[in-house]
Amino acid sequence: MRTIKFRAWYPPEKKMMFQDQLEVDPKTQIEWFWRYFCSVEGMIPMQFTGLHDNDGKEIYEGDILKYGLSEYVVKECEGSYRMTKKEYPCGAFLGDFAPVTMEIIGNIYENSDLLKCN
């Protein structure tokens, strides 16, 4: 069973917020996260994909992954998480790629400069 987790980007402060930063009962973290963080105007929520990169880091929507010689952005598309590029806006299923060959190199909010062709 996949763990349900979220993070959110808050543009005014240029800060990433994670649900496990809340000092509340873990059983109610998601509810609190949505109620208090995602109801704030401008907050951009992103969900954990259930997968990890080759270093064991959790992969979220909006992450930039290095796979081979290319960079991809993780997006939800048609009900699943995909590795996308500008020329492939609803790219390949993220789960089809071996995590040992993927590396998170940033995310689209803090590291957009890493995207060469997205």
C-alpha cells in the first residue's frame, strides 16, 4: 500500500512545506496539512508518488529527475505519475523506470534553471 504524503510550495516565502513538519498526530497530518497549508492562497500542493530515487529520496510531483542524459519533470497526467518533457507533455509512466537509475536533482519551483529543454 502506497503512503499518502504531501508537500506544498509557498511562493511568497519561496519555501517548501512538508506535512511531516507538523507537530500533530500522524493520523491527522494530511487533514491538518490540507486545512492549514493548502487553504492558504498561492500554496501549490504536490503529492508523494510512492517511489524513491536511487538515493532513497521520496519522489514528489514537481521533482526534476535525471535519467540517463536527460532531465524530466514528474507530473500527474491521466491519473498516473509520469516523467514528462516539453515535447512529451504526458510522458512515460514513472513506475516503468528503474529507481536505481533515477536521481532527484531538484524541483520546478526551487531549481527551474536545471531544466534544459522542458
